[in-house]
Amino acid sequence: MAADIVGAESGGPAGSEPAPRRDSQLDREQVRVAAARFLQISDLHLGAPFGWLAPERRAERRREQQRALEDAVAEAIHRRVEGILIAGDLFDREGVDAQTLAFAVHVFEAPGCPPVLIAPGNHDPWSLTSPYWNARLLGARGWSWPEHVHVFTSARWSARRLAGSPVEVWGRSFTTGIPSAERPLDPAMLGDASRENGSALRVAVFHGSREGFLPPGQVTAGPFSDEEARRSPFVYLAAGHYHLRSRLDHAGGVRLAYAGSAIAIASDELGAHGALEVRIDRDRVETEFVELDRRRVHELSVDVSGAASEDQVDRRIFGALDGAGVRECDLATVRLQGRLSRGVRWGRPGAELAARLFHLRVDPRAVRPDHDLESLRRGSGLTTEERFARALLERIQSEDDPDQRAVIESALYYGLDALRLREVTPGYEELGE
């Protein structure tokens, strides 16, 4: 039976779906010598809308979020860890209905579930009006977090000691009204965590942005530097906020790690997703990836130059998906490039291609028709085509606004189609960079 949480907080100043991994060949020697072992997850974003998916896929993906959390609890029990560390954004900011909240509260009631320590993030900050964290509001619905679940409720670092374990887990919460630029690992913020405390191993769980590694489209929240992490009093820092796995190593193994989102939340969250098993000894920390998401996200580029029909474009996409090992249960973004033969219009995947995998998004913005623009540019200017092309190419070259350039470019191709093919078929509205 895993350790229980004891003691009060001590604060300081400010298709074919593979089964989730269940490793029955755990390194028993490593289990024996490790001072402590945890399962780390973050950024599940329960209730996320998944607006980028087709409507019929969204509810299914939300069910998979819940299944991933169930699997995480099962893995924690199976691996006999001392605790589950949740480094923020268990919930999404909006969209958490009563069923989702009830599921989250009750999932940790599984027999044998170890202590759970939650550090709310910027998408599910703690507040007196929070429907997730406020005990009174939960109680009004007849719910309460199990006794072995501890939620850090302050932006100040505070500690929870695990009974029968040499580990002290320190955590902090995002709270409403606290600037997201506040630096959680600044020495002035660490407070009591920096003071000597005998032989306790200090582990941190928090939500924050590692400087220099901010993913595209992600906002900075709780920034910290590698140097601040290295100088912190913690033997290991379980971080949340970034949705792809990464880590900061040092001489004693892993100093800080992001587990990434437990399942892929967006179309650019490539690869496998899940949790980390963290093994902490006196002089070394190691992590092991535990896959929870049954699907993987892929991004591919496909050259369609010379394709003479829509079906040939689909066949090239089929070949690229097969070559990349994309499974029927996976999600993929395919970016088309190259020049299509004159008269070929590719608007969307055919039915067979669309059914090839769970979700397929095709981005055709880099595809151009096979007009020889350079020849038209260098021409004598005696033909209507040459004069038309030259005028619009000059406008494209002098235009600084990329959106306006795309409009002029689409006008160029529509005009050339009209002059050469004697017909105009909509197909260039999505041109862009």
C-alpha cells in the first residue's frame, strides 16, 4: 500500500488501437534501491473543446481524455509508486461539465490509489469561486476530493510530507489575480523551501515556462531559467505547461522534466503522449515514459508536382501516410507542396482517403498551378498573358502585407486560368505562406 499524506502545509513567502503500456517487466532492482517513485502527469485539459476535430470525433476524443486519466491511476497502482504528481491544467478553462468534474473527483477513489498532489495551472487556477478546487462549491454538489488528494492552493510554495517516505513534495498553484510573469523559482519566491530540513528529499510540482523553449503558440506563464532550476533546493522538479516532453539533465540524472500533455490536445502535438515514472535516489533521478494516448499525431509534407488528377494527389498522400507508419487510429496533418498540372483542382480528400485514419487535415496552401511564371516575366510583353502576368508579379513583389500578396497571387492564377483554359474554377482562396 502506498504512503499516505500526513501533516499540514508549511508555507513560505511569495482503427487498430494498441492497448496502453503496462510494463510487467519493471526493473525490480531499481524499485528496490529507489528512495521514492512517482507518476507524473500534466496538461490533460479535461473538457477541452477539440474544435480542430470533426464534430463526430470530438466527443470520442474527450472520452479518451478520461480513459487516459483512468489508465494513469492504474499505472500508478501497478507500478507501486508513492504518489501521483499533477503539474497543472488537469482541467481546461472552459467546457468542464458536471459529468467531467464528477469523473475527475471519483477517478482517484480507485482501490490502492496512492496520494495525489495537484498544482493547479494557468488553465485551472485555484480561486474561491473555482468549481474544481473550492471544497464548499464541490460539497454543494455532493462531491469532495478523496482524503489522499491534496491540492496546492497558494502561489507561495508549501510542502506535504509523505508518511513512510523520505520525500517532501513542494508545490504552488496558479491563482486568479497573480501575474503570469511571476517567477516561481526566483530565490525570493522559494521561502521555506530553501531552508535546511534534515535528510528530506525535496521534490517540486508546479506549472511554468522554461525560458528558451517556449513552443509556438504557447503563452509564457510562470517563467524560469535553467540556472534557477539548477540552483533550486529540489532534487527533482515536475513541471507542467509545455505539451511536448522535454527535460533538463545534470550530473545526477534528470533535474527537471515536462511529461507533456497526457494526450495530444492540438494538431501540432506530435508523437507519443503520456506520463513519466520518476525514480528518485539520494544521488540520482531517472524518468521513464509511460504511454497513455492510444493515438499519435503526425505531420507530413507531400510533393504533388506533376499529379494529373485529384485521384493521383490522393494516391500520393496515401503513399506518404503508409511510408511514415501512420496507423488507422492516428491523427495527421499533411502539407501539400509543388505544382499541379494545369486544370487539376484538388479540393479535399476523397472518401477512401478520408477513411484511412481517425483524423486527416490537408493543408494545400503551398501548392501552385504549373504556370511558367518566370517565362511570362521575361517575355516580350506582346501577349495579353505576358502583360497581365508581369503587372501582377510586380504588384506581388512590391506588396509588404502577406495577406494582400496572397490575394494578388490568387488573382494572378485565376486570370491565367481564364486566359489559357477559358474557365475559372474556385481553388486559390487558401493560398498563403
